[in-house]
Amino acid sequence: MKDKNLKLLVFMMNKIDPESVRWFFAFLNTGLLLIHLLLQFVYWYFDTKVMSVVNIFSVLLYLSMYPLLHRKMYKSFILIIYFEVLIHAIFGVIVIGWPAGFQLWLIALSCAYFFTTLVFEGTFSPEKLSWILTSISAAVFFALLLDSRFGGLSFVRMAYSGEDYFVFHFLNCAVTYFVVMFFSSMFVKGIVAKNNKLNEEAVIDKVTGLFNRLGLMKFIENSNFDKFNNYSVSIMDIDNFKSINDTYGHAAGDAALKFVGSKLKDKLDNSTVVCRWGGDEFLFIEFGDNHHEKLYNILEELREEISHSTIVVGNTLFSIKISAGIATCEEGDTREKVFYKADKALYESKASGQDRITKEG
């Protein structure tokens, strides 16, 4: 079956490939850089000299991250960003005060870091590191919270008026909400993409790239196949497949299956479904007008091509032949009956000398 038909069965979202990882972190770095440029203006406006100096270092840090991303040093990037956000939040609470809301960054930080480790697990350390870093940010958060209530650190103070704090608090709430929402949505997309990939792997035969039996059954379930009766079915296998494995080894057997699978893909169109039915057997379903004759012609052409081809595995050269049986759905036939008739026609091809296509009846 063609790729676009496969997508009818498995809804594909953005896969997490190396290019999307690079794009994601470049986007993240740019977003953080823009936030800190905005903060620089806010710090300047409220004459917060200490935070202005801290923020200049943050801006320079984010500018220096692009070469790191270009070299695909994603783990170093995310750890550096983690500690920058942590330190900046601590300074924000200490210098400006708890009401400014810089502690909210620590909540967003935990969400962001867990997302990167769980979705991009091939890039980052195991889950244990996530818990360690999240515990650090949580400990800092509650330490600052307790100090704001009991005053253990005299320098965590109310430095501005209520109206000024509203500006800081509004900005930090907006940033935190956006980060949590963004990473939550990305997390869901990542999980869906992984789930779709697993679903695809479950229904695709790894050797041939065709549907496996489960894939065909899911196609039948999702397409209301049993309501149709305008189709023909063929079951085909490789003649003397066991002797190929015994004589040339299982690598040769896999090569024969791959070869047949590639030939099948070349012959198929949107009215044909094919799967590796099991072992060396393949099952076809042909829909549409003149389906019986069309399927027979495809198989005859395929049989001719395969019988005149040579398969090469290392220094070994060998050829294969195929046999098939074809059955048409008649009025009152169940799917199981049509499959049985096709299998019976295949048996007749084998009994008649192999390397042939037999129509039922």
C-alpha cells in the first residue's frame, strides 16, 4: 500500500527527528533572548541596577548559545539554561521582592525540564537527573517563600510600591503561563507522535515494509471492509522458501522477502491493499472496476519479473519463483470464505507445479 494510504490508518503528526530538535531549541533560545531583552527595558525603567547587570550577562549568555546549538550540544545547552533561569529567579526575588513573581519562573522551569528529558530522551540524561534538578528548583522556591513570610533573609524585601510590583508580577505571570502552556502542548504533541510511531511499527512488517497481518486487520476494521463485495483476493508465496533458508541461510531468506516486497510496492496503486500475511505468504485485496482481471494481470507481470531476476546476498546469487491463487467475492461470501478460496487456489498452483497463478474454480 502507498504511503498516503498508510496515513489513513496511522495519523502522523510531527515526528521528533534531528531537524525538529534543532529547530525547537533554536526557537526556545530566541524566545528566552527576547524575554530578557524586554526585561532589560523594564529593569532600566524602574532603575534596578543590580538586575540590569545580571540581565546583561543573561542576554550575552543566550547570544552565545547559538554556536552551541549549531554543534548540537543540546544537553549542555539545556543545563546552562536551567541554571541561568534558576539564578536569575533567585536574584529577582532577593533584589526586587517576592511580590514581583520571579519565583514563578521556578515552576515553569520544572515543567520545561521534564518535557525535554521525557520527550527527547535520546538527547538527555535519564529521568533521575530531572528529579534532582526539579528538587533543587522546588527547594529554592519554598526557601524563598518561607523567607518572604518569616523574614529569615533581611535582603528579601519589599523594594517597590504596589503599582510597580503589579508590572513585574504581570510580566512574570504572563511569561510563566506562556512557558507552561507551550511546553504542555509540545509534550502532548511529542507523546502523540511517539504513540503514532509505535502504532505504525506495530502494523508494518519490518522486513518488507508492507502491512503485517495486524495492519491488514486494522485496515479492515477502520474501512468497513466487510460491507463491500466488489473485490478480489489473492494469496501468494515464494516457491520452496524453506530450501532457500536451508541452502543459503536466513539472510538470503530475508533478502528474498525484501525483494518481493519492493516489487509489490512498485506494482500497487490506490485500489490495492497488500500485506505480508505470514512467513513467505503475501495477501492482496484489489478493489474497483474489473478487479479480478486487474489483480490477475498484476500477479502475472510480477511472476514474470521475479522469475527472471537474480538476488545477490554477499557472494551468493540465487533466483526465486512465486505462486498465487486468486478468488473473487461472490454474493453472500464472507471475508473468511473469500480468503479460504484464495488459499485453496494457491494450493492448486503448488500442486500443479508451482511458478503459476491459479484462479478459483
